[in-house]
Amino acid sequence: RKIIFEKQWFYLDNAIGHIYGTTFEVTSGGNLQPKQEVEETPTETKEAGTDNRNIVDDGKSQKLTHDDIKALKDKGIKGQEIVQQLIENSTTFRDKTEFAQDKYIKKKKKKYEAVITIVKPSTRILSTMYYAREPGKINHLRYDTLAQMLTLGNIHAGNKMIVMETCAGLVLGAVMERMGGYGSIIQMYPGGGPVRAATSCFGFPKAFFDNLHEFPLSKVQSLLSGTFTTETLPADPEENALVEEETNGLSEEKQTSLQETEEEPAPETPMEINPTEEQDTMDINAEDVEFKENKEKEHKENVREKQIKQWERRKKLKEAAALLREKNADGLIVASKFHPAPLLLSLLEFVAPSRPFVVYCQYKEPLLECYTKLRERGGVINLKLSETWLRNYQVLPDRSHPKLTMSGGGGYLLSGITVILEKGRSDSSNSEALKMEEPSSKRCKLQDLPC
């Protein structure tokens, strides 16, 4: 299929079989050809100016017009030669400083040289790409914030992790990459099914998905209360069943109506019929019967497939529920567009003591609410609410400096560690303990005071 990337279109057929990191040139037909490494001959010392103060950007410094460049492209001249001609026909190129010349060449190469390098997908590349192009799909989760989530959550091979995210599967993919296919992950999802668009971009082998389980958020409360059953699945299978029943009813009605219509015209037919007409009617009836039989077979096969899928879905749901019932998860990660407080308080029940949890939110106020509720509830220590400040730097020879533009905000993180929550303490026992802890000198002073 045709791939369009940064105003360049090409076909990936010729890339199959090459290793990651291979650089390709895009030919005129959109085909990819591996770029041959050309040894750059040492050029003579460039003529460069001392500064750029006398250069005026009036648009008249370039002698080549758009039509001339287009004509060069139509002739099949490569991008490197076009860049060389642009340099030769620029009246201000020699007056620019050496740094400005390098910047000019780099800019023109990017525009006219159709060179593509295919790299192996990773968390860093995908998170940077999503944040730059479609930040709304990942709840404006910045790449450095995602890195902190993986560190604070202590993600490593052999873990049993609970992940609740609505970031198109980016956080799930990052956790799977860090775990390397060892351990188990339970993905909590809202609605009819989990979204894993970004997870599929990682290109994980099938073995990675063997230990990936999924569980709907709508069943969490029933699992905690002990009333969980797999009879009522989320919306999609129920709707499919209803559609099946309706289609069955409709097909029966259609069959009866067809039978009635076939039986009705019988008395109206004349007594004398030609043999050719008899053969034609027999052929049509045979075709109708075959068509109905084929339709019935297809319908039965579809029903069987749906039943098998529903059975597999119930089996997976039971496996995920069994894992959650153990309440020994090694960590919890929440990065959702929903309010994090109810999610966190309910999902912390499945996490073992002395395990980390991390909650991401684009805004600070919901996490402040989580912070206060966890303080009131207890069972957690080392609570920390943080925001990261990020600035990018340009690192080049003799010209390393912070970039002019920087990110406005990468969201907020609430992290902590679970501990055993002591239950059953009454208020009276707490008050008695406080009284016992009060120094005797203070009690004496209060008793000696006059009324």
C-alpha cells in the first residue's frame, strides 16, 4: 500500500527482508532502493563570512525559480545535485557564517533529498511521535513522564502488573516492552473492549500476548463483593446475541412468507402447461432450495463462530478474574481520561502490600483529591505528587544551547507504596490510646485548673 510520510509517498515492498536501520532512497515511482554509502571527498576550505548582519532576506538571493527546480526533478536529477545547484545559484551563501551554511544545507537536504531510514519501534520513538503529532490520543502524556511512570512503578520481568489506561495502548506497550514477555499483565478497560492501537505498532511477537489478560471495569465491584459471574458479559456479545435472535426470527418469518407465496399461486395456474415451461419452473425451484440451504449453512456457521468467540471470551475473563482474586499484584499503573480517585481506590484492593503504584493525570486537581482520600483511608506511604520540567538542548560542535521553544507541561504524577491496612480499630480505642500517650504532667495541670 502507499505510505505518505512528511509530503513524501512510497511503497514498502522493497524494504521487506532488510535489517532495521537501513537507509533507502525513494525513486521516481515511489519504490525504495537501499542507499549506497558514498565516500565524501574532502572539500576545500569553504568561503564563509564573519557574521550575518549584512544579509537581507528579500527573496531575491536565489536565482533558480520553482519552475527550474521542478524541471530538474522531471529530468530525474537526484536531490544531492539539486541542493548543489541551489548553493551555486545563491548569491548570499558565501557571505553566511559556517554555522549558517551548514544549517542551510541541512534544510535543503531535508526538502529535496528523498532519503528514509527504517528504525525498530520502541517506547521512546512511539511516545515522542504520539506526543508531537497526536497528543490528544495519549492524554498529553509526555515521553519523560512515561519514563518516570515505568521507573516509579518498578516495572521489570516477572512482575504481575495491573494497567488501566486510555492512551491508545501506549502505556501498555511500554510496560510489555520493559517486562520482555515474562510475567503477567492485567489490562483494565472501559466499554466493550480494550484499545491497543499503539501496542500493535511495537511489533511484539505472539508470545508476549500469551500472558496479557483483560478485565472490564464494569465487573470490578462485583468481583470485590464476590458476586462476579461470566454470564453477563460486556455490551458487544450481548448485542450480538440479540442480533442473532432477531435475525433468526426474521429468517423464520421470511421462510413462512416465502412458503405462503409459493403455495398461493398454485390454484391460479392453468391446467395445460408446456413441457419447456415445466422444466424452467423446476430449475428455478431447485435453485431457490439450494440458495436457501446455503444461506442456512452460512447462518449456522456464523452462529457457531460467535458462540466459540463468546466461549473463549468467557474463559479469558475467568482467568483474569482468578488472577485478580489472588490480590497479590506487584504494581498498579493508572493513566486514564476518567477521574482517577474511584479507579485508584477500587484497584488498590488487588495490589499486594509493599508494592508501588503510579497515577498519571493531565491536571493537578484530581490527583490532589486522590492524595487527600488516600491520606484519610490509610494503607499507603511515601505519597508524592510531582510535575516534571523539561527543556530540550541542541548539542552540536561549538553551538550547544537550550532550544528556544520548550514544553508547557507534561502532566502530573501521584506515586506511593502500599502497606497493610489495619481494619477493625474502633474510635474509642483510638481515643483511649491518645489519652494514654498524653504526658502525665499535662493531665495534672488540666485537673488543677479552677472551674
